[in-house]
Amino acid sequence: GAGVSQSPSNKVTEKGKDVELRCDPISGHTALYWYRQSLGQGLEFLIYFQGNSAPDKSGLPSDRFSAERTGGSVSTLTIQRTQQEDSAVYLCASSQGASPLHFGNGTRLTVT
Amino acid sequence: DQQVKQNSPSLSVQEGRISILNCDYTNSMFDYFLWYKKYPAEGPTFLISISSIKDKNEDGRFTVFLNKSAKHLSLHIVPSQPGDSAVYFCAARGPYSGGGADGLTFGKGTHLIIQP
């Protein structure tokens, strides 16, 4: 596709359930980033992929969060045993070289 | 500790006037600064950037000014139009500043409202 695609656009889940968020980056972009934006907050960095490897996982808030990327393309962010504080908009971005990040429209996660 | 600060959560400007959005940073290692614009239910989109070797960059109605000694940058929009109503994020990048290879650290954003 022409842009970064994220699915689902909205997800409501019960506390304690696992969720999986998907990101399709722009074709050819080797770098992929996950951010989240909680209410009233800026964009919080979660994890960065270069190809399939994740050299920087420093932003993952806890071990309930994990992410993988296969084939240098699609990435999934998994949150296990969701908590209410996980409610946020999760944004994926991709880039190639020194180009600015291109963001998807995000997944709005609500944990009830 | 916030390394990039946007102290105004919102700003209201009349159509046709100048909008000035401000951003302060604390990390002297930052060497590249960007502004992103975000509409509701959409992802942020890149607007304009500036390298630390410059003090001004202009693109149409948008100009970004950088004052390195004050660790301050600003985005000027002239003239402001209704379509400019959005949340504007300031972002900074530098070596070892975290956030992956691109090292972007974002502020909390300023909601710009252009009044007709």
C-alpha cells in the first residue's frame, strides 16, 4: 500500500486478556517503530526494528509487551494480560534511511 | 524527565493571523528537530525540519526557527488557515538520545485552533 497500515483501528478488550496489534509498513522501508500515545501525553517510544531485528527495546514498559517483525515487513505488537493503564493509541511508523518517519493511523486500545 | 517540552497544551489563533508554536529542549546532544502535525484519528504527518547547523528553515507558510543557545525552537504559520487546526508535535533527534536509530523524542503536543 501507499502508506503505513495498522489494524485493527479500534480494539476494546477486557482486563487480563491478550491483544495483538498489527502494522504493515511502507514497502521497502527497513526501519519500523512502535510508539504509544496515552491521553494528554506525547508519543512514547516503545521499540524499534531494523529489518527483522530489534536493536532497541528500551521503551517497552514491561515484560507483558513484546513485538516481532517477520520478513522485514509486517510487525505485531503483543500485550499480554492487559491492564487499564495500557489503554492508549498505539502508533506504528516506518522509514528508510534518513527520511522522516511515516506514521500509520494507529490502533486505539481500550482496556475495560 | 521530559527532554522535549511543549508548554502550551493549546493555542487559539484567528484565521489570517500568525500562529507561533513553541518548543524547548534540554538535551544539548540533539542535532535535528522536526515538527509533525496530527489530525484526530490519523497518525502524525511530517511537516518541516531543521538541522542544528541552521537557525531558520522555511517551507511555504511554515517557518521553523532554532535558537541553540536558548535550546528553543518555534514553528510559525503565516497566514493561519482553518485547515491548520490540529495537534502539533515537536520532535528532536541526536546521537544516543534513545528511540531507535532515528532517535526521535517527542513533546506532548500543542492543539492549535484556528478561529474563522
